[in-house]
Amino acid sequence: MDDAQISEIIGMAWDDETSFDAIERQFGLAEADVIKLMRRQMKPSSFRMWRKRVAGRKSKHASQSR
């Protein structure tokens, strides 16, 4: 995975409107893989802030938001 793809995945993960399902369809990364990528690529404080924002958020799970 190149830097541009990683950057796009991070942007999609931060976006409240983009579900983990959409990221998986486009890049083949399951939610757990996105979390691992975010943990590796972000500062610890930024990662914790992101996890707090998306934890349990229905909009990040397309199947739950319907």
C-alpha cells in the first residue's frame, strides 16, 4: 500500500459519513485492519481521540445505520 492510499484510508476513517464497510469495499481492509493502520500511522493521542469519536458510532457501520 502506498502513501497516497494510506492517506486516503485515514481521511475516509476520519470522515463521519464514510462507513468501515465502504473502506473495506474500496481497499479490502476490515474494520480491525483500519484500526491497526490508524494506530501505526497516527500519534497515540490522535489515535485515542479518533477511537473515542468512532467507538459505537452507527454511521461508521453501514449495516447498522439503516
